[in-house]
Amino acid sequence: MEELLFLVQNNDDIVLLITVVVFSAAITYVASKARRRLDIGEGEAAAGGGGNIPGRLGIPIIGETFSFLSATNSTNGCYDFVRLRRLWYGSCFKTRIFGKIHVFVPSPEGAKQILTNDFVDFNKGYVKSMADAVGEKSLLCVPHDSHKRIRRLLSDPFSMPSLSKFVQNFDQKLTQKLKKLEESGERFSALQFSMKMILDAMCNMLMSITEDSLLQVIERDCTAVSDAMLSFPLMIPGTRYYKGIKARQRLMETFRGMIGDRRGGKETHNDFLQSMLQRDSYPSSEKLDDTDIMDNLLTLIIAAQTTTAAAMMWSVKFLDENRDAQDRLREEQLSIAKNKLDGASLTIEDLNKMFYGLKVVKETLRMSNVLLWFPRVALNDCIIDGKFLCTLAAKFLKFRFEIKKGWHVNVDATCIHYDPELYKDPMQFNPSRFDEMQKPYSFIPFGSGPRTCLGMNMARVIMLVFLHRLTRGYKWTIHDHDPSLEKKTHVPRLRSGCPITLKALDDGK
């Protein structure tokens, strides 16, 4: 009933209604048998194993896909689907989404076993709509033999020399934008501001794009691609998936045109794209082909823009709600500013002095969980050990679950980051908790192992620069405290975007 209600309410994904019509006869036929397998632990016969993993596989093929999309289409966010099942079955459970069996693993022990065995027992396993959005040659999707080569060749923008240059450029533009907004008294969305700043900075660093009209087109299309990442993957005009794939095609044409102009000698720049094209004569192991380049340009832009911008927005909210932390952060940032000349840009050395600032970044990432879970697919039959909260027993129990080849295994970073056995008062924003060393694999906002987020250090420096300029120069007022989340996104973001106005500090340097 929940699934059918969702279909009636959701006008954007009308393809789901079409799917229900197509499969209605099959559903009618299997419904009576399927319902006998909906109780906890009774899906294994259809799944081909699974030990005693609690959960519900639902109707064959469709499973709980509609419930998942219903959560995605709500202001509670897509993680509400996981949260509810943790209440019903415990923190470790199984389900079926888009025809695939998913197991959510909620412990540091399970996270270690999965993330350290990437390419051995596991590989990344995104849902089809997400993989289609970024492209088959994206670093997020390629198999092991390609991943190592592509990751190595993509690493230069994230090296310390490149980050040092990036920090100064980003700081200069951020300082100008914040000053202009404060002087105008304009109310603005912290989320949209952050997304625009990061997109412009990434496009400049990767491709030397500074033209406003082109940046606006890229921003529009990147937004459509991002919106399609959790949608039903059928090309039906008017749906999010259709719009996202069409936007992706336009972006590929834009990138292809830029590559052609540079190869033809019409343009040349000192940037990432140019460095890749200069490798044209290199052996295949030392270069990227055009599809590699284009898919990963899109991946780097979207990955940086969606996750880091959301974290910046959450930092504004968390610091506003925790004035002691805000005051302590401001004190540190003012101390750093006093030792710099007026108008001087921040440097990597300045960021390395932001000890409390880094703790604020970590606590923001822990609480915001901009990457809700890390999806993997089992390459072999395997066993996962750990412990999970059993709802029925109301206590933590050890588990030893059998995972079948082809199952999707999701490292539930959100559950780990909110585990009261790992973090005292986990729902309280407390940067000082990072005064102490954390248990291994209990803090994984960037994942871990061979697939650790390539842009991890860039995300940190962007947030540190932002927090420095915000707290040492301004106080702010939030104008909408509605906690509702934006619909239809794979990254948790406030629906309001966190609208704020700035007021310059009297003693700001």
C-alpha cells in the first residue's frame, strides 16, 4: 500500500506507474507466495542463502524499491528508508532495491573487512541510475585494472603544490563574495552559495573556465545529473533520469568541444585538462583517453560540489546552534589572522595551524554524513563478522552473516557515526570529542582503503578556508530553522538551503 500511495503522489517519476502496470500481472501471481517470505529472516530461500540476516526482501524483482524512492521523495531524506528498517530489524538488515539484494553493515569491524578488501572480495556497487549519471569510465565505477591507473593520473590536482595554489585562489574569491554579500545586506542560501563557489573553483582549476555564461550552463546541467542519481533508470521524457542523462550528454559535448579546440591549437591553458592532453603520445598505461577524461571531469565536479557544499551548509547550522563551539573557533581564527598582513591570502601553513578548526570540520562531517553509506558489491561468497544493535533483544549482538556473490553490501557510515558506543551523546555537536583518537573505522566520512575519496584533502581545505573567513570576519543570522531535507537527492541537504545574512565583526581584521 505504501508503494502504491507513493506512485499516486509522485508526479515526477511517472515511469514508476508505468512499471507497476507492466508488472501488475506478475505481482498478482506471486503476491500470495511473496507475502509468506516478508517476515524477518524468511527471504533466504528466494535469495539463495544469507544465514540469519534480518530484514525483508519484498516482492521479487521490485522488492522495496518503491519504499526507497518514497523516502527519497520525502523531506526526511532517503536515509529514512534505512532508519525505519533499523528500528524494525536492528542496525544490520537486508532488503531488495532495484532488483538487487542489499545488506547494510553498521559496525567498524564490518567496515574494515569490506573496505580493506576492495577489489578482492568487493567492488563499488552503485545503483544503475548513479552509475549512468557519472559514466562507465568514472573513477567511481571502473574495475580494479582501470581504477589504479585512472586514480594515479587524476591525483595531480590534489597534490600539495596544486592545493596550495587552489587555497589562495579560492580564498581570494571567497573573501570578495562574502564582503559583497555583507555590504548589500542580502539574504542568501548558504547551500547555493557554497555550491556556486565550489563549482566555479573546480571548473577554473580543472579547465580554466571563468566565463559566467558557460559556468551557468555547466551548473544547470550538473544539477540535473545530480538529481538523476537516485531515480528510476528508464528513459521516459519528463522524468529526473531522462533529464539527467540528457544533461550529461550536453556536458559531454561541451567537454568534447573544449578538447577539440585545445588539440587544434585554438586554446591552451596551464590546468588539469591540458596536462592530460599533453600525454597523448604516452603509452596507454600513462594516459587517459577522451572518455576517461570527460567522465572524470564530470565526476570530480559533481563529487566536490554536492558533498563539500552540503558540509559547508551544515557547518553554518551546527555552529549557529552551538555558540560555545562558534566562539572558540572564532578565537582561533582571529589569532591566526592577527599574524597576517592585511589582505594576505591564506596558505596551507595557515590551515595547518587550525587545530580546533579541523575538529569542527571532522565533527561536521560526522554529524552531516554527506556520504550516507558506501556501496559495494560482493565479488565472491564471503562471511562478514561484527556486531549490531538487535531491536528485538534491545542490545548489541555479535553477527556472522553469509554474503552471496552479487549481493550489494553497504557500509552504513551514518549508523557508525551515530553509534552511542563509539561517540558519547552522538547527536550533540561537540568538536572536542576529536581531542581523543578515534577507534579505527569509526570515523569514515571519506571511506577507507584503496577507494578512499581522492578529494579528501581538498574537501578539508575548502571547509577550513570557508570557516576561517566566515567566523573571523562575520556573525550570521539564520532565517529559516526548518529541519526538513531537500527531496530527491542522494546527499542530505536542508530544503531551505539555510538562508542567512551576515554582519561584519567590529574587531574583524
